[in-house]
Amino acid sequence: MNLTKVSIQQTFGQIAIQTQNASQEMHSQAAELSIKQPPGTLEISSPSGDLNIDSSAAWAALGKGPNLDWMSMIYSQSKGIALQGIARIVAEGHRMAQITNPQNPFAEIAKRDYRAPNPVQYTTAPSYTNVRISYQPYPAEITGVPHSVELQASSPQLDVQYNPGSVDIYMKQQNSIDIQVSQYDWYK
């Protein structure tokens, strides 16, 4: 018996891709920058303050103040002096009214009247607080004038070169099918 033999051989196709990358070149020189800062102007003025010295209380304490102030000081004491005098007279009257008192109140009262100090105060107590000092300062006047920064920049030209890439596509191996029919001897 003779049989036919079929032989099939296949070759695959191959596609080849070849690329060349793009390239880019940039060249630039360094930029130049110039910065100038002029100093600002500052003006400070300080006005003199006011110094006030009031020594009228010190002169009054020495009895050398204005006549009206001196008379007002004496007048303001008169009511108190009168009330003290009335109180003293009442107390002396009570002492003289005591008949059973073994002492002699009349002699003691007469003796004391000669030695009695003057109740009117013509001066006040001297003290360092009699002179009043006040000082009024004025704030300092500050005027500032800033100056702006001066910038100068020079930027050089940028040199750019571009080389485009490429892509090549081609068939490296063609596809094919080979079919062959031959006689086949089974017993061979």
C-alpha cells in the first residue's frame, strides 16, 4: 500500500525596527547680575522738654511768699485758734469754779498766760517736698527715607541645536509555507 506523505514547513516572517534617537544640545553663557543698594537716609531730631520748677511753697514755708497767700494762711488758722481759746476759757472757768480745790487756780492761770506761746503759725514746716519739679519730655522725631535696590541683569542668548531621530522598519525575513507531497511506503 502506497500512501502519500504530506510535508509542511513554515517560515515565520520577521520585522526589523532600527531607531536612531533624537538629540538636543543647549549652550548658554552665564548671566551677569549687578545689585546696588544705596544706604537709606535717617534723620532724628529730639526737641527739648519742658522743665517747670514751682518754689512758691518753699518761699511760703520761709515766710517770704506773696502777701495775699501769707494773710490767707493766717486767716485760715483764725477759726481754730478762736475755738481753742474758747475751750481754754471754759476749762479755766471750771477750775476756778471748784471751791474745794486746795490749789490756787487764779495764780496758775496768771502764771501760764505770761508763758503762753503765740498760736498763730506765720510759716509752714520746711521740707524738700515744698519745691515741685515737673518735666514734660517730647518724643523724638524720626524720619527715614529708604532707597530702592538697583538691579541690572544681562541674559545671554541661548544656543539650541536639535537633531531629529529616525525609525526604519523593514522585513528581515519573509514568511513562507512549503508544502510537499511525496510517496510513502508503509512497509519500508
